[in-house]
Amino acid sequence: DTAIDCNSTTMTMSNNPWVECFVKGEWIFETRFLLYTLGYCLLAYIGNTCQTSYFAQVKKNDPENTPDHRSFKAMIASRPTVIAATVHSVATSIISCGILITYYMQGSNSWITPGGINLLEIWQTVGLPISLSYFISDCYFYCLPRKDGLIFVHHIIMCLCHYPVVHNSGAILSGAGNIEWVIWLSIIGYTSEVSTAVMNYRWYLINTLEENWIGFGITNTFVAASWAMRVVMFTYLLLVQIFPRKAEYAEQGQMLSYGVMVFGHAAIGLLSLHWCVVMLKPGLKNLFVFKKKKVKPVTEMTAGFSFAEEVSGGNKKEE
């Protein structure tokens, strides 16, 4: 009993998985993509409204009504995209980990639960639309305005690599005939979003804690360890799961899909390694001991958050 009958998926004239998903996808992904994009636009609007309100208060220069630059409102003003980023990382972490836990706990080698729920379809129709719509919207609301090239490249690579999985007509090509494996590959890669969700919590702690707290050391250590595990996971996926399938891709005439898959996993792995090194650069002591950050009031709409600073922690002693 399998979740997908490969024989029922017709190989059409196109041998391009990206084209196949778009042409044969029946607009299921695109409809949900647009719906979730509107949701992220709403979250961006809330963040930007908070930012505008904060700066309007700052510009009044009223000594009796000066906004607290360590308040939650000030934090959102410095990083208006944090709401959408947190929703994305938490949602994709829960969905991807939940699917894998359910699958392996069944022990039946079937992606269909006893209740008839198709776990792979959940990922295709819920998980991926939630994620890819976020990456596109974040390019517009964060990457381009802040000129963050690394995050922009990351988002584009993710969209390029995962879009062929959103429909079986593309997945059978991008998986060289093995739909279940290529969707599994997509799901397991997204478990790395757990580290992003916890890192956002670390960002909150850095900006709000007044003194050292054991919970900060635990959180920070988990974040560093999870980013290191990203590197290990993508290395494993390349060496054990992807490289041995080269002959299958060549036989199916899908070397472009294979090349994109290899490039994508290698690139994301290298980016994870880069950010892991940046995180550990201040020293191991900073992982366990909180030093109150000197929070500079954000006085301009263009100032504030950068992903590189969040990864490093920006954890400097307050003067």
C-alpha cells in the first residue's frame, strides 16, 4: 500500500519538471501560493505599521513620551519582517517534523495513515505553498530593501529546488521516477527550519534580557548545535542519498534536475557552514553566558535588523 501510484502519472511531452508542475498542476499550488502570499503581505503590513507608529513617536521628540527602545514595539520596528519569518519557520518545522514522525512511527512503509491521510500530499499542498510564498514575499519585503544578497540567493535556490516537488507530474521527473523519495528529500531538508525558529527566540532574548539566564545558554547552545547539524545533514543527503542516484538520473534524461539538486544542497550546506562559523566566531563562552546587549535606538526606517547580525548574536556588553 503506497501513497502514490507512479504508473498513474503520465509522462507528457515536456521533460522539464518545472514546466510539468506549472502545466499539469491544476493550479492547486498556485492558488494556495497566492493565498499564503496575501497572508504574508498582511503580516508585513502589521510589522510596517508598527514600525511607522514607532518612528512617528520618535520624531515627536517628546521627553515625556519617549518610546522605550528595548520594548517589543521597538523590536518589531527594527525588524518588521520577524512576524512572517517566525510564522514560516514554526509552521514548516511543525509540518515537516510531524509528517516524518507520523511516517516512521507507523512502521508500515506507507505514507498513508490508518485514517486515510496522505502525508506526502499534505507536504505538497500545504507545507510547500506556505514556504515558497514566504521566500518570494521575503525577497520583496526584506532582501531587496536591505540588499541582503546571501539571503536572497538562499530564497531563490529554495524555490528553484523545491518547486518541482509540488505536483506528481514534476516530482516523477525531478525524482528520476521515484516520487516518494524526492518528496521525502524535500521534507527532511525542511527540518532544518527548527534552528531558524529557535534562533528567532534567541533574538528576542538578546533584546529583552537584563541579566544572565540559564535558559539563554541552553537556547544558544541548541541554536549553534542545530546549525552544525544542518551542515551534517546536507552533507549526508549529498553523499548518501543524491550522489549514488546519478546513473538513474542519466538514464531518465534528467541530468538538469540532478545538477540543480546537487547545486542546491551543496549551496545551502555551504551557507549553513558559513553562518555556523559566524555564530561561533565570538567564542564558545558567548554560547553559555549572556552579556547584556547595548541596544542602540533605531531612529531611521532603513536602520535595524540584518540576518548576519542575528546569526552572530550581536551580543555585546552594554556600556
